[in-house]
Amino acid sequence: MAITFELGDPERPRGHALVFFRDARDAGSVAASYVVALPLEVDIARYVPPFLAGQLEGLSTSDMSSFTFPPAPERVDGGLEWVLKVARARDDDVLDGGVANLDDATSIMTSLAQVAGQYLQLCREAHPEPSLSEPSLETAEDGAGVDQFVYELMSEPELLRELTALVGRLRFAVEGGDRDAREDAIARIHALGRSMPGNRQIDVLCDAAAGGGTKAAKVAQLYLDRAYALHSEDYLKVREIETQISTLAGDSAG
């Protein structure tokens, strides 16, 4: 049976979706899970100790091309309305898994796996592996969309460490004239920024880091330091950094 899109386009699946099931005993009660179709294949054997290698016989890389969490859908307050509201805010697809006994974990996990498998197949058909000679900004944004799901599961200290790495990657791409790496880093920084408080000004940081010259690099570093100081609630440090940023901005204007 073909899966039903409550939200989204089966001709253009986004690669990440909320899957919901209605309770057979109460149509207003809904359970949901999240499916991500990875844009690359993963050889899981590379990430396990040798003594466990025998456990993976027969497991292909395609078996790890998507993941579903939680593995058994969880009941959600607010029902379908909540699912749709969250999906619109996150730009997710929404898949109707049908009616199920939400208390029968084994059965609903099987149904969820079937929906996830069909969704993965749709994603593969709609987004065949692109030629490495023709990268695009659209591809970078798709990757960032998957990353955003992971970012939303991270704590702010983890996000700050990832942000530091991404800013470094962006500066390296800018200085090396690598347009594709630059656009990819920008898309990922913007995705990460959506999982952080607005006063961290991640978009402003990204704009600074994407600029050329040593002054742009210094401003980007100051905004990064400011984000760390805000997280630590070191407001004296924040004020000091903002003064430095204003001074650099004034020098630029002059």
C-alpha cells in the first residue's frame, strides 16, 4: 500500500518526515515518530569493535541509509494538529501511517518500518545521487536540513563546539576560494542557528565569517566569543566584546 502524505509532495520528498498513527480505539489520539533518509550510505562495520563484526554479517550499507526515532511511535499531546504545526515550522513531510493499536509495540514498529522503507525509496527515486562534478547550493541546503534534526537534539555547549568547527570550515573555504564548501558551511551554520537562542545572533556571525579579509575573520571570532559568553552568563564579557565589535564597525565606516 502506498504511503499517504498528509503534508508534503511525494514527487519531492524532503528526506525527513513525521509519521503519525491514529489510535484504533480513539481516533483523536495520535502517536508519532521521526524518519530521516540519509543523503549517503553508511558502512556500519567501520564503527564497531572487531569482536562484534560477526554480528553484522548480512547487514548492507543500504540498511543504514535511514533511521527512525523513536523506534515505536510515542503518543503526542495535541494530536494531528500538533504534528502538522511542528512539521510546518520545521519544513518536514508528514506521513499518515493509518490506524493502529498504539499499545501493541511490536505491530506498530513493523508498520512504522514499512512506512519508513517506502519513504526511503521515494527519496532515492526523487533525489538520485548527484554527479560530483555538479555540486549545488540546493544540495547543501538538503544536507543542512538533515543536520538540523540532529542539532535540535544537542545541548548548547555541543552546539557551540559544532559552531566553532563550522566557522573554521567556512573561513578556510573563503580564504581558499572554494565556493561549494563556502555555501555548504553557510547553510549548516544557519541550520544550527535555528536551534540556538536568537540573541546569539548566529546569522550575523555567519555573514561576518563569510566575508573576505582579516577584519571579517576578527568580527566573526568576536561574535563567536560573544555566543560563548552569553551561554556562560558572563555579561561583563559580553559588553566588552560588543564594544570591540562596535569599534571595528566604526573603523569600517570610516
